[in-house]
Amino acid sequence: MSQAAPLPSYEELAALVVELRSEPAQARARIADLEARLAQNSTNSSRPPFSLPHPLPGRSGRMAAMPTTPEYTQRSLAQRLTEHARTAWPQLTDLHIRHRGQFAYVEGELADGERVKLMRLRHSGTASRWGFALYYASSDRYEDSLLPTGTFAGTPEDALDCACQLHLAGPEP
């Protein structure tokens, strides 16, 4: 007759719960980063990055609907970016954020009323990690870019800092 294994202690169970709770968040962040990297390389696909999916055979021929960012995430993004701009980028009097599908287009307003296109963020499924694309006036387009952290996705605040460092002179002391 075999003996039953001893029951784990409260501390062991608590440590296991903490470990298991962090796994989904880590997995989502890893997936978002990998998706952002995959979207950067059009050589591994016959379609350009971020292209819409082709319609399924036998369907009406319509394209699939583009995923949209939830309204609460849009509000959270606006609140976070506005607060960060207020403290880190006083040369901006306001931020204007326009949402289209999974993208958020961010413009800054200067004291003289001029609007400056800064960046495009791509919703990755979490409010804390967004794909990042800088606006290039020379080509009048957004191009996926690396953040100073070395990744293609990060926090909205990191993305705003990166875009403002390029488009504005730099943070005021």
C-alpha cells in the first residue's frame, strides 16, 4: 500500500498562486512583442505588415472587420498620455488622439495652435503595451519603429517620449 504525498504548505500554495497569476500577463506581453516583430518583416509573408486578412472562400467577398480598441481602453490611453504630456512635455498644450480600428493616431498641439503629428499606436490587446510607429513628415507616413527599450511595443508613455524627442526639441528641464 502506497502512502499519499504530503499536502503542500500554505506558503507553497501562496507562492504557486502568485506564479500562476503572473503567467497570463507575461504571455500576453510576449505575444504582443512577437506580433509586433512579425508585423515588421514583410519578407516572411506575401502580404505587407498590418494588411487586412483576405476574405474567406465562399463568403460574400467582403473583407473581415478590422478589430477595434475597446472604448474603455481608448479613454485610459487618452488619460495616461495627457497626464504624461502635462508633466514631461510642457511645450504641448494639448494632445489629440484619433482612433481607427486598432490604431490610435496621436497629434500634439503647440502653444501657437500648430498641430504636430507624433505617432501611431497599435492596440495589442492590453492597455499597457502598444505597437509603436513614428510619423515621418518627409514621407507623410507612419513607420513601425523601435522604442529606446529595443522593442517594437511598449507603454504609451515610452512611445510618447520617443516621438516627442524626435519631433520636439526635447523635454524642458
